[in-house]
Amino acid sequence: MKAVLWISQPEAQPMAQLLDRPFIQHVVEQLVTRGASQIDLLLDSRYKAVKELLGDGTRWGVKIGCHLLTNMPSQEDFATVSAGNTPVVVFGDACYLPGLPMLVEDAERSISPSLFFHSTHEGVSWTGWALVPEQEFAAFAGLVAAGSDWRGAMEATALELKKIVLNSATIGVSSPQDVLDSNRIALQGGYPGLYHDGVEKEPGMWIARGVRIAATAVVEAPCYIGEEAWIGENCQIGPFAVIGKGCVVERGTTVLRSVLEDATYLGPELRVEDSSVAQNVIYNVRLGAALAIEEDHVVSRLDAGVLFPIWTKVVVSLAAFLLVAIVLALHYR
């Protein structure tokens, strides 16, 4: 089965952290689990980062094609990537990931092509995902990308699509608030079946391999701490904290209801709440404001030459001392 994905929101963050990996990787993995054998993504300026992450799909045993666009995708763009012999095409808005059924089984059983909805506080709304007959796919998808709602796109293409309301949550990255909400849902088990490398040490507390946590640090579930992360003395991590792979959180720093992307450095005695942190930018969703930190010793990306924590300095100093001692011992033998 073929899936064609596009990104409807210019401000969406498909590479945003969800637990231990970028959101767009979760999208691909869920599609593979549900029977997709080929996935095409229509991308704008985010093309390079997504392409480098996903490659050609070999590691998942599928074909992945990333297509660079200068504008929103048109009917012609959708027609180009959907050409084939599949009875239906999975159409997906990669800003969102609903709890989809086994799509390949639906297609093989000739179940009616479908629109997938979910329940919200305002009622039932379309997730942006559908199973669309291949012969009408390009026209339907082109109308949606041009701004038509699902009703208008259906009427214009004379499609009769079955309306399916999904029981599980829809997660997404259309805004910084979405990123935090999606991580909260994932931490609470609201989207079952997400892949990650953590081990549940206690209920709701997921710890990956190689994590170092100081004895005086407090870690409160639900939370996720990624591979090789380092948590310093007297830190408070959680609840609802996601610490990415290779992050360093210095002594006395608190992280609540926030997400640190991979390789983020937080200096000592900071308090990060309701925020997503990427490189040296902290975006606080409660205030609706982004703050770029110029001081590397406060917030930065570790591979950008930040000051390393004290344990790293001690290890380096000891190694240098031992090297000098060995050289002197050999010299005076």
C-alpha cells in the first residue's frame, strides 16, 4: 500500500521531539506497522532534515521518497507521486498522527475508502487522514491542499467516503503547544504502540540506556530520559518532562512539563516549565514567547562547543594527569 504525506501548517515542526525521536519518524513507523510499503513525502524547506533522517526507507523495509516543493503541493504533484496500481492511497497530513487502524487490511477487504475523524472538545473533526481511491486521489488531495475542507473536496470529486471516528488520541506538531501536548499524551500512554528505547523503571518513568542520574536528583513520573543523558545533583525532573538523547542538565535545575531536544545543555540553577528547548532557543507555550540564549553556559547545544559539566572536566583532568605520570615514569626508568 502507498501513503502520500504532506504538511498543512507552515509553522509545523515535523522534526520536533516526541519521546526519543523526531515526530516524523513516528509517523513513518506507524504507517509501516499498518501495512504501508511505500511512503512519499511532499516537503518544503524541511526537505533536507527529513531526508537525512529517513533516507530511502531501507531500515524499515519500505520505499521512502522525499520530494522538494517550492509551494504548497498541487494536484499535479499528488498525481506524480500517487501513480500506481494500488486500489486506494493513504492520504496523510504529517502535522498530525491519529491512531489509525490496519490500513492494508481495510484495502484488501475492499472496505469503503474512508475519512478518519477524532473527538475533540468542540465535537468531531477530521484528522487530515483518509483512504482515497487512486483514480480520484490527486484531485481530492489537490483541493484539500488548496484550502478546501473535506466536504468541499468530496463534493467536487463526487467521492463517497466512509466516515470513521477513531477512539484513540490524535497527536501532532502543528504548534509548540501541540508538541508539549503530544509528549504528555505519549507519557500517559494515550497513544499506544509508539516505539522508543526506554525501559519503564517505575510506572510512567522511562529511562534509556547509559543515563546518569545523581543520587540527590528527584525524578518524578511521568517522564522520559533518553540515552546517555546526564542529570546533575539536586535536579528536579518531571512530572511530564522529556529529556532527549545526550542531554546534560546541570545541578539544581528544574524541568517541568517540558521537552529538551537531543544534545541540549541546561546550565545550573535554571527553572524550565511549559517549554520546548531546541539548541539555544527556549519556547514557553504559556507565555507564547521564544527566547534565544546567547550564553553557551546557560542553554545551548552540546555539539556546539558548550561548557561541559564538572564530571567531564574531572575525567579529562585525570586522564591528562595519568598521561603525564606515565611519560615521566618512562623517562626516568
